[in-house]
Amino acid sequence: MNDVQAPRGATTVVQLAGLTRSFEQGGVRIDVLKGADLKVRAGEIVALLGPSGSGKSTLLQAVGLLEGGFGGQILIDGTEAAKLDDEGRTALRRDSIGFVYQFHHLLPDFTARENVILPQLVAGRAAADADARAAELLTVLGLGARLDHRPSQLSGGEQQRVAVARALANKPALVLADEPTGNLDESTADKVLAQFVELVRGQGSAALVATHNERLAAAMDRVVRLVEGKLVEG
Ligand code: ADP
Ligand code: MG
């Protein structure tokens, strides 16, 4: 494995080198990631394709600094994740990464607006600014009349739109999305994904989007595939 050098300037948002991850289950070892390499540049939207079970979620959890147990190197915005302590990882996640899950994972007792405000307050933004940003994002996503609805009062597509707004609220350098429209019907999935891509492009974030939908992947800048635990282009 080659040692990764921190990128010069801010052109590479994510760099993976020789990423490995294995799981032990009932005494059997499964090697899911077997040396995955990847570079995502600033503002680039990359589709991560692979059949169910190929390791897409595992890879996104690693890049999102949500789980340990990985071999190889992960650089986010030029910082090597393994060299950070818990506090450093939390700060990097908060400042540089937005995550959209397959299930919305919104806070059930908070309104759409509040769910989008919260990560901004955590990042230190003033309440009035956070509120304005939340209302603006949700309105662009077509939820202007749903600002004060709770997740249980929203449809699946609306819930995912709120989750998209939450992930983009702090204009992260990197947005990670794990089959963000996987639970939606086809036409809703297409609309939500198109809005997601447009917003991500508009604010200049990079994104890595897991999907098993080739058609949706074709709308992105680049496609990488998980094949036998490694990433291949195209
Ligand atoms: P994908 O998101 O592409 O469907 P996953 O990353 O969820 O794939 O899973 C890849 C493989 O890793 C699967 O075989 C899965 O069973 C296994 N796996 C994922 N997480 C765990 C875990 N916590 N413990 C054991 N095996 C796991
Ligand atoms: Mg998955």
C-alpha cells in the first residue's frame, strides 16, 4: 500500500488508500473491503454502485467516520482520520461532512425546520441565521408549507427531503448519502435525487452517493463500483 500524502490545496475532499474492513460472524470471517482506493475532488458528485451486500454502507460508514475497525487510510479534507482523537473526529464530521441515510433518521419530536436548524446550532451558527437557512433550504425542496410538520406528519419523500436539507445545512465539503431514495417509489425517488444533485452542485459540495440504481447513477459526475471489495471506475 502506498502512503497517502495530504493533498495540496483543497482539490481533494476524500482520499481512500487500501481501505479494508472485515467482520467476524459466528466464527466466520468476511472480508468486505479488500483495499478500496478512491479520490473525490471538491464539488464532484460520485455514484457508488454495487449490489446489495457489496459493502456500500460499510464504506460510507468508514468515510463518514461513524465506525472504527478499518485498515488503510482515510483522508478527509487532507486530514488523516486515524490520527485524530474522538474529539477531532467529531469536529471533522461536524464541520466537513453531511450524511443522508436510507431511512431519514430525523428526530421525531422536532419539526422539519428544527431538524434542519439543530446541526447548524451545533456548528455554532446564530439561531436567526440557522432558522433562515432552514426555511430557505426546505422551501427550495418544496416544503415551504411543511416547515412545522413533524416527521410522522410527512410522506416518505418529504421526510427524505428534510434529511437532505439537514445534511446540506452547514454546506459541508462532503455529503455522503446511503441509498437516500432507496425507500421511495420510482418517480418520487427520481425527483428527490434530482433535487439533491442540484442543491449539492449549487453549493459546491462534493458527494458520494450509494445506489444500486444505474439510471440514477448516470445523472452524476462519475461512477465507481464496488467489485470484490475494491473500487473500480466506470
Ligand atoms: P451494502 O450496503 O452494499 O448492501 P453492507 O456494507 O451493508 O453492504 O454489507 C456488506 C457485507 O458486510 C454484508 O455481507 C454484511 O452482511 C456484512 N456486514 C455489514 N455490517 C456488518 C456487521 N456489523 N457485522 C457483521 N457483518 C456485517
Ligand atoms: Mg447498504
